[in-house]
Amino acid sequence: MNLLQIFTSGILLLLLVSCSKQATMTHSASTAPIIVYRTKADYTQYVPVRLSQDGSRIVAYPAPSDVRKSDDYRYPVKLKKGYYWDRQGVGATTAFLSITYAEYAALETAPDPETLLASILDSSPFLEMYHVGKTRDYQQVESELNEIIAQNRLNQFPSVLPEKKK
């Protein structure tokens, strides 16, 4: 192989690698799960955290920089009939802190988990929660979710919450 062939092969390899990484990033963004939920009260201003299954400890919480997106906060998107589209990763074991997004974003570092646990506003806030697919399943996510809600079709999607005992 001469020098030109080696150079050309190297450039082609670089292009292939960079294209595959870009495709992976786009694919992962399009596969983000969409969670739609309704709560007992309005918790839109409060930071969500994940609790252990037994609710005794916090297993996941955001960094203060995670609750802000450019010049706004990562509030859930308000949908019809009191539903919200999550943008922070809520799930069946999510609780809300008594700390607002603005207060939390102003912190230099996140408080330790024990401090956060003591700041829980509601450890069982959800009335309903559905996994309605992935972002790639929708062209206009917000308007299509509102259409599903308006047609009372949310119950056609898997519930994220455990079944209530009778």
C-alpha cells in the first residue's frame, strides 16, 4: 500500500466511525420513553427524585444543573385534563421534594440523599402513570398526546404504577 492509499483508508475509517456515532446519538434521543401522569396535587414546581422500592432511601436525584434547560426549567409539559408529560425521568417510585426547580437550580451541589429524603413533600403523589411509547413514535408529541387524552385512550397503554390492592 502506498501513502495515498493509507491516507484514503484512514479518512474513510474516520468518516464511518463519526457517522455511526452520530446515528447512535440521534437514535437514543428518538427512543426516549414518554411517561404521561396525573398527580393528587400540582407538583409541577417541585423537583422529582426516585425512592427505593420500600421508600426508605433516595436512589436517584438530579444535579442542580439537570433541572435547568437553557433559560428555563425542565418542568413537565402540561397536557389536557390535568395530565403531564414527564421530562425528568419520573417512574412508579418517584417522590417530589419540597424544593422548587428554581431553588434547586440555585444550589452549587445537590444535597446529600439523607437531606433530600427529609425534604420529601409527597412520597406517593401519582394517581395514574402510563408509558405511551417513545418519542420516535410521534410526529408532534404534545398535540398527539393531547389527542389521546381527549379520546380517553390512555388506559390502552401500559400503566407504570403497580396495581392497587383491594
